[in-house]
Amino acid sequence: MQKKNYKQLVVWKRAMDLVPEVYALLKAFPKEETYALADQIRRAVVSIPANIAEGQARQHNKEFLQHLAIAKGSLAELHTLLIIAGRLGYISRTTLDRIEQELNQIARPLSGLILRLRGK
């Protein structure tokens, strides 16, 4: 597989696009959640593109796979935290549905990249 710069990876671009969207969403959360649920959501959403970038920059498939697995875990964590936020009434079902579609647009190429790297 030809080595790409992480900025050329579709999955990294999509994950980066999600960050400001989620941050904007968090502005509507109650103040008491600033250092609780909102902080966990911030860390999870940032972790996704950060781990993709770090793993790719290490230029070894084994390390890249490890960081992609972490990014995939952060994606699942983010999804769970957003579901919790929805259940607490902090985000609407419509908003959650839209973000879930975006999460799927990240999960698919992320899983595909993992499978491709494992295939070597």
C-alpha cells in the first residue's frame, strides 16, 4: 500500500469535519456538564483524527493498526456519549440521527483501512 500523508486520507478528513460540528453542539449543553459529559465528548471526538494522524505518521503498519483501533474505539465511545446526551435531553433525536450518519461515514472507511492493512 502506498503511504499517504494522513491529511490525504478520507477518513481523517471526515473525522476532522466532525470536530467543529460536535464542539458547536456542546455549546447548548447545560453548564454543569462542561467538565463532565461535554468534556468526555470533546476528548473522544478529537481522539479520532488525532489517532489516525499519529498512527499514519509512525509509518509502520503494526503501529498504524494500533492507532486505527484506538480511533475506532473513540468513535464507539463518542457514539455512546452522544446517545447518553440524547437520553438526557441535551440533543434532539433529529440531531443524533444526523450525527450517527456522519459517524457511519467515518466508520466505514476506518474499517476498510484496517482490513486493508491487515491484509498485507
